[in-house]
Amino acid sequence: QNIAGWENRERSSLPVSEATDSPLARLVQLKPEQAGTLGELLRGTGPWRFGSVDGLFLFSRGIAYLAKQDSAGAHGALSKGVVGSWSAARGDTGSLQLCGARYTLRFSDPSAPWAFSATLEGATSTSVVRGQLPHEAQQRKEMLPHSHQLRLAHLGSGVVGAGAAADGVVDSAAAVAAAENATLAEQLAGSGPWLWAGTGPLGFMRGGHLVTPWGSGRWGVTRGAGAESAADDAVFADFANSEHTVRLLDLNCLRLTSTRKADGEKVGLDFMGLEDPSSCASDLHKLLV
């Protein structure tokens, strides 16, 4: 892709028959955000400024990610990137779990939740850590500009509510069938973190903001002021002066493929949001304060 450090080699994906305990099966067990809730507005936001650190992301299905920290106090997992979890339903309160620590988040304006105060649960002191979303492009109710009819959906389970059992338990087979009723843009909206040709994080963020290791870009279903429109099974992902079309390659393995418009070069995207949480609470707290 003519970008320093960019690998062009694609890995082959596993046949479906070999996908025991597949990434998809694990992903669909994570609870999706519900329409009309605080969580719906927060999915696909970041990087947040969290205390004195940058790089907190709130992705769909309650996946939190703290990008690697380059400061002198960042050790172990914090120097590589940390996967955690978050949740927020109705009201003005949410929760964030990172490095084995759990924070209670309080939003002053749940209708525009672009700032929060966080307190560490179980701490002897009541010190407050502030969170701020600096990207104005993400401070909107619409996931994609000019796409007001975009339904709330998640990769692997389609439109929220489709294929769900009466007791709320998600069935993998039903989720795969329901996914066929959603466009790829609806399913990728707010998702991450992804690896692009082995490098990450990459995220399909709110407001059509594309976060990549090579700088910000745009993603969506139109390009060139509407001159081009993506098919239902594709999304555009444009960054680093290059235009790409992304499609699903292997649902079980949560693997996408991108084709660069200029020369047809293909690279793979792999989901990295299912890593086991790291224990780094003390190091994180030192960085925050």
C-alpha cells in the first residue's frame, strides 16, 4: 500500500468446518447495544482523552480498547494495547472495565454524552478522572452522515432484535441467518478494533470517522459527494490518499478484505477485539492520575 510498515501479504482463512469455537461464536455472545439508550450513542466513539492518557475507544458490543501508551510509565500490556469492556443503558451512568479495574462513568448530558467523570470502584479515595471526546465529527446521533436510515445492527447478528430468543439468549445459527438482513455498513458501524494487514487499531467510528494507524480517514456508503455508492455488501474506507472497498471475506473468522481502487491490491482485515483482558490496574491508575 506504499505506507511504511504496511504488510501486503494476506493470510488464508480457515474453512468453516475447522472453525470450532470460532471468533464469530464468541463475538455474538457479547451483548449488543439497544436502540434508544445511552449505549447506542457511545458505540463507535474514540479515541477519548481519559485522564492523562489518550486512546480510549468504545466499540460496539461493549468492547473497550485502550491503545498502546508511549509514555515512560507504560509497561507490560499498556505498552501494547488493552482490550476491556464497557456498558451503558438508560440514564446517565455507565461502566468501564480495563486492566482488571472497574470504573463508574457519569455523563452530565446523556443526550450528548461527549464527556464523563469516572471513579474507580473499590478505591479508598474518591478521586475523579475526567473523560472527553475531542472529535466533533463523532459528536452526533447519526452513525453516518447522510445515512439517516441506517439501522442499529452488529456484525454476525444483523439488526438488533432480529433472531433473538425470547429469553434473550443469543443463538449463533439464528444470528448468522439474521445477519443476512443487514447491510455490511450497518454491521460494521461502530466496530473494532481491527487489524489492517496485521497493523492496528482500525475502527469504523461514529460520524463516518475512520481511525487507522496511519491517520484519520472516512468510511461509509457514498464517496465523492454521492457520485459513488457502495453495494449493500460493501463499505468504502478511504485514508492515506487511497480509496478502498471493504467486503466480508469469512464471517466465522471475522475476516474482511479490502480492495484498493487505484490498482486492485487486496489486503485482509482481522478482528482483534476478543483478546483476553489484561491485569494492569496499578499501572493504568498511575498513568491516569
